[in-house]
Amino acid sequence: MFKHPLENPSLAPFGLTTQVSYRRLQYKPTIQFHVNEERMSARFWEKHNRAGALPPLPVRTIVHDILPGQAQCNRIARGDFVFDGLPYLTRDIVTLSSIVQWFGTNVGREFIDGKILNPGKGYHPSREFVIKLDRDNQHRDMYTFWCHRCTGACRDKSRFRLLLDGPCLHDPRTVTERDKAMVDGLMRWLGSAAGRNYITDYRARRDRAWEAASQRRRRTFEIRKNAA
């Protein structure tokens, strides 16, 4: 169970996400030698937002530097809690952490790792993830997909469900303008030097985890082979 930042030393506690994301964190694969990348991504995000981590913390940069730079109305006057002297809204933390956790899915991995084809004249790497978001929004409302909050409609089994949406009814009315601003802020942070360093470190950790899983698999098969 997650602990709110008032109780937890991290500004982005593991499990403080939307209901859908939290349910996925509870998934326990039956496949041997598996790496749960969603849990890894969530833990990595939690670690980098802890008090005492190398500053500035990602959430702090997004909420208090990037968002107010986009629009003055994005500035927080009063929050739900204070962390290291600055106010924050719990909903903002939930939004950011849910998206970062999603990067551990197969589609999320492609979003992070995939290359932009024909970026065009004047392209700058700092806009990579802003462009990816705009590209994906042409096929699906990513704001609603990422920021969806469950309502009673999600539990209404009489409603038709698209397989892609699982058990939830993704209603754009559950998403606020603040949620959208948080998504945009995260995309801009990911394209910054700090965001790119974060992604590089995460990929290295992810690759080491899969290599360790492969080594365990090879050792297990070798033991079984010798025992046969």
C-alpha cells in the first residue's frame, strides 16, 4: 500500500496512481524469469523523487518550473500538502506517476524508445516527446487514456467495452485542464537534459534486469539438463 508524501520520503510514492494503474501494479505474472517493467518504472520514479535525491526532483521541476512557464494559471498558490517547503496537489502526483508507470508497458516502451521518422526541418531533441504525444493524439486521446479516473460507469458491466479500454469507460469529462497541463509538462521535462539522463539511466537499469533474468533462465535450464 502506498504512503502519501506527508508520510513517505518520496514526492512520488510507489502506488499513488490512478485506480487502473494501481491494479496493474498488483499483477503477478506466472511466467518465469519475467521482469515487471511497470513496477520497475514506478520504483525508479519513486527513487528519483525522494527527499535527498540528486536535485532538482523531477516532480518539483515539472510542477514549479515548467508548468508556470507554460501559463501563469498553472502556478500553485495552495496545495494539498507541502514537500520541502513547496505546495503540491495530490492529483498532480497521481497523474505524473501513472504516466511514468505506463512507460513500463510494451506500448509505453515504444513511446520512450521509438524514433521519430522524418522529424522535419528545425527539429530539436527537446521536442521529441511533445511531438510523440501530438502524433499519438491523432489516433487516440492520450490525455484521457493516461489521466482517466474511474467512475460508476467503469463498473457498469452492461455497457459495451472496447478490448483496448479494458473494463473502463474512458470519459474525457473526467480529465481536467490541469491534468492536460501536467501531461504537457512531463513531455517537456522528458526532452530536457535532466529528462534524457533519467531515461538513459532507466534504460540501463531495465536492460540489466532483463540480462539478469536471462542468466537465471540459462542457469536453471543448465541445472535441469544436468539433472536429467
